[in-house]
Amino acid sequence: TDTLLDSSAFHKPKMKQSSEFTYEFVKSAQALEEACNSSDRSAVLFQRFAPAIAFVVVGFFTLLSWKLRCMFPDRPTHVSLYSPINVKIEETMTMTFLSLFLHNFIGYLAENHAGKRMLIALSCYVNALSAAYGICIKIGWCPLLSGYHGLSVSPVRFLMYLFTTPAMVLMVHLLSTHNSTQLAKGLLANVLMVLVGLAAEMLPSLLSVILFTLSFLCFLYVMKCFQEMFASAL
């Protein structure tokens, strides 16, 4: 009897450890399943509203471009200053973005997986906005302002960057395991990079150097976020 008691006492810790391990494994599996379901729900929700959101943003961008042209009717445009070769380059880029948009849009319609459709929708959005910028240049809706250093500054170009580059950060984030806080930091740095870069073009030399340095530091931080996201995705 003593031997039997000793044997049962010996096996109790192992049984306890095994049950704890099973509990933790089941708990982890449940957490993973909940995360996947949450991601799928987010993807489905995004998929439902993405076309409307993209249409509104592209329309808003085009309206702002037209408004800037009305605000500065006497300012030159890209078309008035571009050489024939530059005009051809812009036309080629516009046709390229339109072709990419059409290709991605067909893929969006053919794809059934919610997560993949989310990524394709973001690609369509970036291509559509870039093509809209090229069309605005062609029809003369992109006035060029005079920067402090005598160079021509295109506010519409910076406006396009402000709308498109955060979408690229979001695309890479969707492929990674980064949380929403890290995504928010990357998006904030991206927006600051564009806005501070525009301010650096318009202000005097000393402020311009400081702002350009700040914009470049924001750019480096965005690149760091990209590197971390790609590493976690792989």
C-alpha cells in the first residue's frame, strides 16, 4: 500500500502538468480562431464599403484639384511649362495607372477570399487616384505655385501623396502581424512626411532645412515600419 501511495504521488505532478499544458494549448487555439474570425469580419466589412469609400476619395481629390485651379487661375500649369517629352511621360504614366486599375479591378471582381479582395481594393484605389492626378494634369487642373526658392511647387501632387501613401502602409500592415498602435504610428509618420515636405518647399531657407530634415526623418521611420512589417510577414 505504501508503494502504491508513493507511485500515485509520483504521477500526480505529471498529470497536473499535462492538464495545464492542454488547457493552455486549447486557450491559445481559441484565441487564434477568434483573431482569424475578427480579421475575416473586418475584411468582409471593408470589402462591403471599400468601393464607395474609394469613389468618394477619388471624387474629393478631383474636386480639390479643380478648386485649386479656381483659386489660382493665373498660375501656370504642368502642361503650360512641360516640354513635349515630359507631356508624353505624364500621358504614359496615366495610361499605365489606368491599365493597372483595370487589371486589379478585374481581379477584385474575380477574387472570393475576403482578405485578398481587401488588398486588391487598396491597389485599385491607389491606381485610380494616381490616374486621376494624371488626368487633372492633362486638363490643366494642377496649378503650380511659386516656392520660396523660386521653384514651382505642385500642391496637387502632394495632395495625391497624402491620399495614396497611407494606403500603401495599410497594405503592408495587412500582410504582417503588427497591431493597430504600430499601424497608427506608421500612418502618422507618413502624413507628417508629406505635409512637412510641402511646408519645406514654401518657407524660407533656415525653416526649409529644418522641415526637410524632419520630413526625411519621418521617411526613415516609415521605411523602418515597412521593414518590420515585411519581416513579420515572412
